Amino acid sequence: MQLKKFKKINLTLLMLFLFGSTSSSYSEINSKSWSEKCNEDKSACLIAIKNEIKLKDKDQQQTLATAYIKIGSTKEKKMNLVDKEDQTYKLSEEEKSVPLLFVNLPLNVDLRKKPLIQVDEKNLGNLDYLHCNNTLGCKTSVVINNEVIDLLKNGLIGKLNKAEAFYNNSRPRVPNQVKSEVPKGLNWDLFQGPSVRKSYTFDTWDYNWRWYGWDFGTGEAGNNATHELDIARWVLGVHYPENVDVYSSKNHFIDDGWTMYDTMEAKFTFPNDLKIDWNCHSRNSYFKNSMGGRGTIIYGSNGSAFINRQGYSVFDLNGKEIRNSKSNDNESSTALGGGGNMTTKHFRNFFKSIRESESLNSEIKDAVISQSMVHYANLSHRAGKSFKINPNNGDVLDKKIKRKFWSRDYQNGWDINFV
């Protein structure tokens, strides 16, 4: 993290261990190692490091800046349900704890030049001066929101360069298509939706519809890649890719009714030389026992991280685990149907965004980008070639591929007319 005036002043700060404020002196904080400072009952602690420079022609150091984090509070407006039967709500204010970053500067600082906080070369904003005194100099502060917290976490494994998402399962044989009577209770016409009508074939409609062509399904990419690709994009901070290249084939149970690929390696390249790979083995469960069957590996210049639905582990360049976090949430991995604690939390967040003005954790416009990558992979598989993409809007730049595959054939009456 850097504090800027005219020159960049290196400034590093980690975290506040316990809630509370601190008013003690900074005499024990040094620039050579991290210093922990607590009050007597340890109700308030901080870790900090100050930045110093050697005075010219003197054997003395001058402190350029000292920083710490404390927990403050803010008021947040919230709609509370008053009467469930009448569905009436009342607006109220709720006090919420927020982390605050404080920076102390020498008293002789030029007050016309507001310091600019910058993390990983991203500007977070200029800090306003709260007050100045002879003891601590001038104090500034800024609220640290989720975006800033994420930026502070960046750099744990160095500069990020690549993500590898994978899915491995042991899907069995599926029936070859044989025409038969529609099962009792199944509305076959309704099930087919907008696709061109076809005869019912035995046991190809329930979960298995994913593996019988493009009328209903999108293969394993549409079935599962979207989840891991979403994580990979989130971590790397990328949007639409610039290029997609796919290697795919059906490698198992060659004589069964499965008409899709069951093995795929999709490679996406992004601006700033970032890459995401998705490796799929629908019917070869090599990683299922050792790595849960699905997950995302993030590579950086100083290490790597493995993320799946149970938590994450961080490794140095020698493969030694240096940090991990395991979740208590019960979220399905490769089981059919999905669901679990995290899924429930997302549903609650969605409902609260409607009823109580809670912010969405993930908006649909971002999900569209991850889902578009799924379609790019399938288009490359069907076309048998790689193609370029406009990273600004996701448009397929190969006109032949776009014209042939970017839509579908509709049953009469279901056509979409673009105005």
C-alpha cells in the first residue's frame, strides 16, 4: 500500500486484532519489524509499521507516516417487516461496524496536498484531514469497504497470472435413444419449450437431457463449468475474454447414447496477459477423491491457491501450505441437484435485495459474462476452431461462427423477433 503526496511514501499496514480504539503513543512501533500494541486489558490491539527516512548528513531517522485500523460505526437504513400478513414494512436505522484506516502524518505536512491512498496501483481516494496537533501531527481517515479489503488481500501469492478450473466425475453409461411412449405425468410438449418438436425417447429427459444434443442441453460446460469459471473470473478480476481455444471429444463408453463431449479443455485469454483454463472429465473421476471433484487453482508469481466449495488453501512456490480456511457450510460438490448452505444464503440475499434493499452479492449482469464463457467453449467445440472475442462487450468476432451458432432453431410460435 502506498501513500502519495508529491512523492510516493511506502506505507504498510495489516489489521486490527480486536475491536476498539487506541490512543497510546507510537513509540514502540518501528520500521524494521511488525509491532503489536495493546492496552492493558488487551481490549484493543493493532499491528503497524511506520515508514522512516534517514536525514541527510545526520544519524537520525524521520518518520514519514504511521497508520492503523480501528473499528468505527455507521448508520444503515433498513426496511423491517412489521406485519407479515399485510406485508407492511417500516424504515429504520441500524448501526453497523465498519473498519477505518487512519494515517498520521508529520505536523509540517502541506495541508493543501491531500494524501492519496493507493493499493496495488489502484486509487482508493484522497484522505481528508480530521485534525492536527503537536503530538501526532495531522490525522486522516478513510472507510475500508469490501472492495478495499479485497485489495488489501491481494498480493498473498504475488502477481496473479492464471486460473485453472476443473470438474471430474464418474458419470455412467446412458441409454441409446429409443422411441417410446411418453411417461404418465410428463407433459412432453411443455418440457420441450421453444425447441423444434421431436418424438420422446426412453429415459432421455430427466437429468440425462444434458447429454443428448443441443436442443435441450449445453454439455458439461453449461452444466458445471459456469460455477468454477465464475470463481476464476472473480479472483483474477477479469470480464470478457479475448480468445477461446478448445480441445474436446467423447472418450468413454463410445457405443452408448451420449452425443456430447465428455472431455474438454477450454483455454481463455484475457487482457493484461491473464489466462483461465477449464478442464472437464465427466466420466473419469481421477480428482474426485483427492480434490473433491471440482475446484479452481489460482497461480501467482509467488505461489498458488486452491479453492473449492469447502474452503481454500494457499501454497508457496515449493508447494508448502502457508494458509488455509475450511468452511463449515454443507455445499454439494458433484452430487446431482446441487444445493446446500451457501446456495441458501444466496437465495436469502436475493430475496432481501427485493424486500429489504440489501445489496446483491452477485448481480445477473456479472453472471452473464461467466455464462457467456460457457457458450464460447461450446461454440469452439462445435465449430472445431478457436476464435476471437471483443473483450469490451463479449461479441464473437468470427462472423461465420456467430451466424451459424449464436442462436438456435425455434418451434413455430416461439421465434424471437429482434426489433
